[in-house]
Amino acid sequence: MENDFHAYRTVQTWYAGLRRQSNVDPDADPKRLATLRAFCEFVGKEPDDIIQECLRESGEQLKISLKGRRLYGAKIQEFEQQASGGSPGERARIGSTLRGFLIHNGIFIQAPSLLR
């Protein structure tokens, strides 16, 4: 895993989306990147690999892999729950940050409470 998470294509896409759509400077909140880094260590994958596993080739097109999306949805929920010492609000922020990373990279994913 690279030391500089800013170098990953998917992190650059995420940050560009945050700037464009939310008018926020993601670098002003270092917790975002720290959360993604901790999640990547948790699942043993690099950010670009996570997004790639959520996609599948269909002919000449890339489509969302339901299997990959479900896998990472479950992993996010698991990661949220194991967040040590975090309040319910902090755990929700963690999940929201990680789902935002996926969403800004074209992988639509909802919070589990919205799926019930």
C-alpha cells in the first residue's frame, strides 16, 4: 500500500467530487483520509482495488458488481461496528465517509438502515 494515499486514482476522484459537489476542501478534514486508510488496512486492499472489485466487465462496458458492492457494504458495516471507543455518531461518520468514497467513484451504496 502506498504511503501517500493522495496518489491513488480513486482517492483523487473522491476528492475532486467532494470539491465539485459539496464545495468542501477534503484536505481540511484529515479524518476522511485516515478513515479510508484504516478501512483499507482492515480489508487488506488498496483504494483502487476496492473500487475495481465493485465493477465487472459486461461486453465492452463496466457495470456495478452486485457481489462486490454487497461485500464492501457489509465490510463497511462491520468496520463501523468495531470502531473502538467511538460514539454512535462517530461510527455513523465513519460509515458515511466510506460510502462517500464509493459513491464518488461511481458505486452507489446506501446506509444499512435505509435498506430495511
